[in-house]
Amino acid sequence: MTDSVPARTDGPTVPTRRIAAFALVALLVGVGITALLHVLPSSADVDPVRRTISEYAHRQHRRLFETSVLAVALGSALVFVTLAARGYVRRVSVSTVCGALWVLGLVAVTVFPKTDWSVGPSVEGTIHRYASVLAFVCLPFAVWSAATALSGPTRWRRVAKALSLLAGAWLLVIVGAVVVMLAGGEPWWRSIPLGLVERLLAATEVAAVLALVSGLLLGDDHTPEKADPLVRY
């Protein structure tokens, strides 16, 4: 038994359009602050090729890092809420569940700081690591599922799907490094330019969410029964 959402053909309703617009602003704020962190004098010693983005949490502008991540989390949450409210996906679906895990992972990254290796391993650092893995792995599934259900201009669906696949490719680079390490190679975080790969992965995934926002702003309301079964359930 399913819960139907009445279909509309007159474009996004005002409330959901505003939510989508606010999501866009939040995402862009998060991206802007992250970019700013890369050029601040206090962050000059953070190598963007080798050091991960979370390294900024151990610098002077930790609050900026946390704000940027939380802004992306907020914008992403609003995107997936809007997807369900507009009737593109079920409230409990691949898209909303994976989207929620992405958001929760981002929030956890700000609550539990990355391990400061100048001090030694920590429980907080371990939670941080697994939370980031959870977020990065779940987002491509959430975007692909949501993009399948989007109506309106097909280019945004294609862009979102392409970006979700590209994100998966960056994840495979990391997985490959881990496999090489397990086979007797050097540590995975040294065998690849981890900071660069993570930045490319993060940029790709945020761009994929931005593509969903564009689809939401330009698309029509949707009836769940018309969505792909994987998306609906």
C-alpha cells in the first residue's frame, strides 16, 4: 500500500521553491567558506594535496571549518526534505535514507574532530573517520536515486547521475589504495595524494547535490507512483 501525493504540473509550489532556494544558498555558503579556508594565511601549512579538509579543524579557524560543513549538511537536508515533500521520492526511500546518512555523517565530522597525529590516536578521531566514510559512500546512492525521479529538464538528471558516478570513481581510487596496502604495499594514505582525492570527491558530491537543487527549482511536482520502484521504496 502506498501513500499518493497529488501530481501538479504548474511548477514548484512557493514553500518548496523557497526551501530549495534556501538549500542552494546554504550549499554555496558552505562551498565558499571551504574555499576561503584554503587561502587564509593561518592555513598556509595545510598541504591540499596530502592533507585532508578536516585538517583545518586543528587550525585557528576551526569554527569556519565547522560552519562550512554544517552549511552543506543543512543545504543537503533541505534538498532531500524537498524531494519528499514535492513527491519525487517516498519519505523512506533509497534517496532519503542515504541522504540522511550523508547529513548525519557530516554533522558527526564536526562533533568528533579528526585525530591530531601529533598527539596520537583518539576515539573521537576514529568516529570522525568512519563518519566521513559513511557520508562519502552514501551520497552517490542518494543522488542517483533522486535524479532518477526528477522531472523537468533532463540535463540536470544527467548531470546529477554523472557526478554520482564520478564520486564513485574517486571512492574507488581510495579503495584501490587500501587493497594495495593489504597486498603488502605502502600505507593507503601515502600511496595516493589523499588530500587532493578527498577534495575532488567532496567537490564532486556537493556539485551533485547542487544539480539536484537545480532540478528541484526547474522541475514539476511528481507523483510517487510514476517514480522508479527503487526510488519509491
